[in-house]
Amino acid sequence: MDEETPLERERRAKVARWRADGREPYPWSFPGRVDSGVVRAACAALAPGTEEPARSFRVGGRLKIVRQHGRTAFVDLEDLAGGLQLILRVDELGEEAYRAWLADLDPGDLVGADGIAAVSRRGEPSLLVRSLTLLAKAITPPPEKYHGLQDVEERLRRRYVDLLASAEVRERFRVRTLLVREIRQYFDALDFLEVETPILQTVASGAAAAPFVTRSNYLGRELQLRIAEELPLKRLLVGGLERVYEIGRAFRNEDLDSTHSPEFTELEAYWAYADYHDMRRLTEGLYERLARRTVELWPDRPEVARAAERFQPPFPTLDFVDALEAASGIPRLLEKSREELRALARAAGSTVPDNSSTGTFLDKLFEHYVEPSIDRVTFVVDFPTATTPLAKRHRSKPGRVERFEVFAPGFELANAYTELTDPDEQEERFRSQLGERGDDAYAHDADFVEALRYGLPPTTGIGMGIDRLVMALLGLSSIKDALLFPLVRSR
RNA sequence: GGGCCCGUAGCUCAGCUCGGUAGAGCAGGCGGCUCUUAACCGCAAGGUCAGGGGUUCGAAUCCCCUCGGGCCCGCCA
């Protein structure tokens, strides 16, 4: 990789030739450029084999393919709007310039062109080129023109090559960004305030997960990267902000697999004076809108259309306990002891540690018996109290909390509750988790309990993984396909 | 953490079963061609077969180890 290949030597020689002619192979700017769609639109009115000399255009993009045909050459130029065929002719450019350009241009070069709209005799919208400008010489050649970059490892390690070689990959990440924009617009329109809370924390809490650890030279002590946004955001509601949300990175010190990334983008939203029924309506509305928007943004994609069907409201609802008892045939689950639940989880094939909490064993049973049958976006509601230390107890179902999760086939999309607002009960829940001495306990955040003593209004909150939401909406099977730069081992 | 599979030219892939000194297409070089769409035709060039060790007269091919990756399972909301 450090060695220069013969191909690169050739291309460096072309750069040298360029400079020797007094031309800059890496110029500073290219003013007046329009995207290729503008020229294609201008071509729409033209008959095959004709051109419109009255108006000239300037385009710029990456050179994909040259089809040289003697004294005419066809060049495919690609930009974010799609691309355009350039027609180079000896008659337009002159013998010498024509030869020089074809000698010095390679696939992968960034090229600007001035010319007029023209439609080829075969009907291809084109720019009949009057002059060309090299915008950046590519020393390393791009992947093969037809198959592109196939090597999965290379696609992840050098995402820029994956992107430049594949319009589909570019479109996937463009759509992701536009969907996040849509989410912001949804919450903004409901008068939620977008806020930013600390990533560096003294104790990472709000979820059961191993944190990344770092160190502050200034404080002279260890800090942890956040594993959730929840506790700082609820403090803001204590402070009177009433409706807040944050979209940001959370970090969990765990493996990467098809649905987990050690760093992932998390949306959390908290809504005072509302409960989880309200949040459920909000969520259904958001998902319906996102599914519709995705189809708009990326039409004619079967994966997207199939995914959108799974987002058709109203979403079906499963009661956690009823569904689990029905699917497993095990009655009165809430009356089982931790030891009994552990045995049941073992029987269902789970190998979680013996010291796991009651809630973890229940989660494992649910994963085993119920999750595989979920084939569309589904609300799962009213979890056992033991699974959920930060949610308020259910107003009518004993032993449960007011909580829903949204499941897509294969993974969880979101998790929401009516928030626990009683400081003493919160203290007790943190302690009882620690009392079980599980590795999966939430870290006790004493300052958070203190905040609750000032009074948190009745509140509902939700957390959702944006990467997984993008997967579900675009029909992706791996979270790596939703991340621009997934974590990879250094080589 | 366990199992299975993969790593050959810049890129996409053959060759490995059954050991005999590395092959194609694209890209690049040279030549031809004024409407192509992965243009086409001809010629020449391009390799640490992931890395290391072993077996063998001889290893891309067989064996072991290491590195990197993929899929499944487990763990992690």
C-alpha cells in the first residue's frame, strides 16, 4: 500500500505533465458550476442529435468512464445529482487539445466542463464540451467500473471509496441525514427544545451497560462516556424546560454485531405533564411520517416499500406478560422467584450469568418465546417492574410499570415509560437492583435522586436508536450499513 | 467466547478438491475507429498468492500458528 504501483506512477507522470504545461492539477475553486440535473433538464426539450447553442453550462464531477471512438469520445461524469454524459469532439476542441485531454484524463479524476446542452443521436442527454478543467487528479484509480467495490472490509475501512464507487451507498446515507432532519422537524413542531447534555460523566447511568472510561487531566480523575441521555434530560424537566429532546452519540463498551455498535446515535425525548399513552401516540405519528417520507425520498426501492408496509398504523399491541405467558405456556410469571425464572431462562437456552437480575431473566424469556413471532412494527406494553428501574409503577396492573417498547422484526426500536418521579421510590429501585448484586444493575446516581426531591412533573420519556430506525426504514440487515464509519480493528 | 467460511494484479474473479514454478476481465500503456452506454478490435505490460512456520525434490494448493474480515450462536438495552 505504501509502495507506488505502476498505475500510480503513470498518473503522477500525468500530473507532472500538467504542471510542466503551467496548468494547476489541483485548482482552488470552480465558480459557476451547476449540478448535472440542470443540464439534463435543458436536454429534455431537445430532439436526438440536436443541441442548444444559445446557453452554456458548467458542470463538475468525477470521471467514471471514457468511451473513445476515434475523433469523438463519450465521457460519463458523475455528481451527487446523478451525472451526465460529456461529448468531446475534435471538431469542438481542436485536434491537439482533444488528444491531450484524452491522454491525461483517467477514471476517478475530478473534472469540470463547459459546454452546451445536447442530446446524442441515441437519445442520451449530454453536454457538448467546449472546454475542460482538471479539478483534482486521482492518483489512485477507482474500483472496477461495473462491479465496484465488493470487499466488505474495504467498504467499511475506506467508506469514501465505497461512496465514490456507489451511487446507491451515497443515496443511503443522504436519506439517513434527511430522515434525521425530519425527526427534528417533528419534535420542533411540537415545541420540544433540542438540547445537548454531557457525554463526559463521572458516573454513566440511565441504562445497564459497560461504559468506556477515560481520564480528565484537569480533574485528575476517571470519567466515563455516557451510556444514555436520560438522567440529565430529566433534570432539565425538574428545571422547568417541560419538553426536551437530544439526538446524540451514546457509547457502550461492547461488541459490534448486526444490531449493536459501541457508539450509536440515540434520540431521547422527555415530555412533562404527559404519560406513556401520549408518548405512544406521538411515536406512532412519528414512525408513520418517517415511513412515508422514506418512500418519498427513495422510491422504487423494494426494500423500502416492504419496510414501509411494516410501519402501517395502528401498530399492534402485545402485553408483555400476557404475550409471554401465552407463548411459553408458563402461568403466573410475576409470582415466580428469581431462582425459578433463572431455571426457566436456562431451559429456554439463555446463558446469562447466574447473578443476573429478575428483570434480565424475564427479558431473556421474552426474547426467546415472543420476539421471533414479531413480523411488523409492534408495541409491547406494561413490563414487569423488575425489568425497569426508571419507570413509574402501573396505575392499575400490580407488579408492572407503565412502559412500552417498539419492536421491529429482529430488534428493539424504542423504549418509553411514564417516568418514575417519586424520589424515595427511585432511591429504593436503585438500591434493590444493587441488592441483587447483578452485573446488570444501573449505576446509582445519587445526584439524580436529589434532583427528583425538588419535584419532577408527571412525565413521559422515550429513547430510540437512530441507527436501528434507519435500518428498519431502509430494510438494512446490518447496523454497519447505517453507519458511515463503523468501528473496525486497526490493521 | 464457540462454530463455519473467506483473504490471489489497483478493482472483480478463476486456479486449491487430486502439489509441478500464476490466469482472465476491468482499469492503466501503445495502435486503430466521428454517436457510444460495462463501446469495440489488436499488441505489450502488470503478482510479497494476507503474514510466519512446517511437510515435500517441488506449496497459491497439504498441515500448524498469527493478523484481518464475513455469517451463525452466545453475551451486551
